[in-house]
Amino acid sequence: MNTAQNKKQKFILKLFPEIMIKGSSAKRQMVGQLYTNLLSIFAKISSNIEVKKFSDKMEVLCPTQVLPEVRQRLLDTSGIEQILEVIQFDDMDTLDKIKVKVGELVIDSLNEKTFVVRAKRSGKHEFTSIELERTVGGYLLAHSNATKVQMKNPDVTISMELIQNQLNMITTKYKGLSGFPIGTQGDILSLMSGGFDSTVASYLTMKRGIKTHFIFFNLGGNAHEIGVKQVALYLWNKFGSSHKVKFITVDFEDVLTEIFRSTPPAYMGVTLKRLMLMASEKIADEMEIDALLTGESVAQVSSQTLRNLAIIDEVCSKLILRPLSTMNKPEIMSIADDIGTRHFAEAMPEYCGVISQNPITHGSFKRMEKVALKFDYDVLSKAVEEAQHIYVHQIVDDVNTLEAVEVVSDLSSGEYIVIDIREDSEPIKTSVETLQIPFHKLKKEFPTLPQDKEYLLYCDKGILSQLHAQYLKDESNYENIRVYRPQ
């Protein structure tokens, strides 16, 4: 018999155990949501993919030409505990048919190896599961060059499921993503910076079945916005493409300027986080979202001590989830490796200049209250009103309209003058002429410089330099300005 006869490429999906222990109504809703999610995902791949829903599992049948893509999508879909890749054969109604069919598939792989046959059976048959295992095992031993049947630790385990007259030969088992299906646990708005922490936190809520939208506070011009949109698109496409989610950009340049005008240096970092939460809460209210998400980890930086987090949170009445709060950096980076976001995070510069030289680590509620009174909140309201909303699936077209300022890493490739825009720091030492102009004086002083030279702006992380280079290019049409980021 031709081995291709009645052959279908098939997956059996075992559901996340927490789904299976839910009450009947909740379980039915979650299984239905996973079914809907899979239909949405596979509709973008092929119209010939079939999904079957059962109370305790699902089955996916697909054409061979899309098998690798279907497999990867299943591995990245929350709600699935285990994925069994199988070859399905119909009309397997006798032991003789079954043993011959199994032999056709596996005999060549048993040469000089030990093996065992494991079978699960459901339906009515004239034989037991043990008789099925013995019959197939005896046939394989007699018709192959296998050394022997070995019940414990064999070289090869041959797994099969017989459902009525349908034989499923399990070729590979995969560990699924687990978690709940997206769409079963409500919506959340993730404060997204594009670094390790916010991307991992967003992944964890997506994995838990929460529809995760993104809000980005732009402190660094087009380059930072492009970078964050790219990682948001990656996360959505890999783990959440069954649902439409939003990406909101809030321009915080004027807010940043107001922080420097009104806020003592020690409280700038805490103030920035408070303002981000306040803006996020307003936008979440508009979107009818009840919770916010951040990637903060206790004591990882100065603004993330318990006291400072409490001071930050007092401005917001929303539920704030911090899934990384007790994780250390190596744990977070390990997850980033697993999900494929590490290279995004490593290339993502962080904002600088806002976190002061000597930030407060144990802030005072009373002092913060007095500091907050000096801030002009009309600036924040304007930023929220002018926020840009797009769907994540529209990001590719949107990013193509942005042009980031060019970054230079090799000073030998041209005649440059480096401008160190950091405040209260020793100027960076380079092989070319270096000036020191604090970023808040740059707008006034840059026009006085010789304009026949090429200038490179520098700061520790690269974001304020991008912001101010973009500002000078946009506002005054300077074309002789770039960003310096050493290798």
C-alpha cells in the first residue's frame, strides 16, 4: 500500500491544564476563544487549514506546503499545553491493517535500536490497547533489524492513538506556550519602552490571555519610535495576531521640558513615571481598559524602590500589573532570549538626561506633593489630546513614513565635531574636536556654530541626542547634524 494513501498532516492540541479544571461555562468559553483565535491566525496562511474543536483537545489539519508555518504558529499560541504532530490514516479497522501501516512508517528507523510501542485507544474495538501494542511490537520486531523491545528507556518510542477506525501516528511532541487564550482575560495597556523589561512584561500578559495594547512615550524622536514600533509589531505578530490591538504614541518632548523647568533634579525620574501613569490612565479610560502594565522590577533602578513605586502609583486609580516585580535581570534576559526580543532590546537606546545624577531612592510623599504643584499639567493634557492611535498591524506602513536621524559610530569616516549634550558630566574624549553644550542650551547655541561643519550629538544612551538632532532638523532644516554612538 502507498504510504501517502489517506495521509493527512495533522496536529493534536492538548489544552492548558488550568483551562481543564475550570467550571463548565468558563471552560467552554476558553475553548471557544482558542478555536476562534486559531481560525483567525490560520486564515492569514491558507484557506485549506481545518480546525476541529473537542471538549478536551483540538485538531488541526493542514496542507503539507504550509506545515512549518502552522507548526510555529501553534507553538506561539497561548492556551495550548502540548502539540502532537501526527500522521492520520483512516479505515484502520483491524490489527493487521494497523501493524502493516505502522511498519511502513517506522521500520527503517529501528535498525539496531531498542524500541517500545505506546498506544491509546478510544471507541469500540475487538482488541484492547495492550493487545494493540503487543501485535504492532511483534510485527516490527519480526520485520526490522531492531535489537529488541525495551519497556524502559528505549532508543525509539512509537506512539499512536486509535480513535474508532482513525489511526494517529505521533511523530513529534512539542511543549506548547501554555497560558490562557488571548481574549479570555480582558484588555490591558502596556507602557512600552522597547527595552528588555517592557517587552517581556507584555509577552507575559499576552501569554496569560490578556489582550495587550501598547502605549509609547516618545522621548527620543523618530529613531526611538521606530524601534519600539518594530518590537511591538514583532510581539503582536508572534503571540497576539488573532486580535487587533492598538499602538498609541504620546509625544513627551514638551512634558520633558516642563519637568526640567519645574522639578528638582532628585525627583525628575519619579515625576516622569508619575506623568506617564497619569497619561496612560486617561487614554485607558478612553479605551475602556481597566488595567495598566509596566516592566518595573523592584530596586532595579532608583525609581523602582518600594517607596518610589508607591509615590508613583498614588497618581493613578487603575490596577497596575508588574509581572517582573520580583525577577532579576538575568531571568528577564533569559525570557527575552526565549521569545526572540533580545536583539531588539539590545539595540534600543534608553532615555537619558531625565534620570538625574543623584536621584532620590526613598522619596517623600510630602515633598513629592509640593514638587507636583509646580508642574503645568496643561502640557500633559495637550500631549494626551495629541496622542496618535494606530493598530499594530498598520505599523509597517507607519514606520516607513518616519526617517530616523543617521547614527555614526566610526569617527574616521568623516570630518566631524562631536557635541556632548549631557549636563554636569566630563566631556567625552574622542579623536576629533569635541564641544560640550548641555541639551537645554542646544537650541540657542547651535545656530551660532560654523554651519560648514558636520556635527554629531552625543549622550550616554543615545535618545536625547536623537530627540534634539531630530528637533534641529525639523525646526530649522539643519542637514549637518547626526548622532554619535560609539561602538
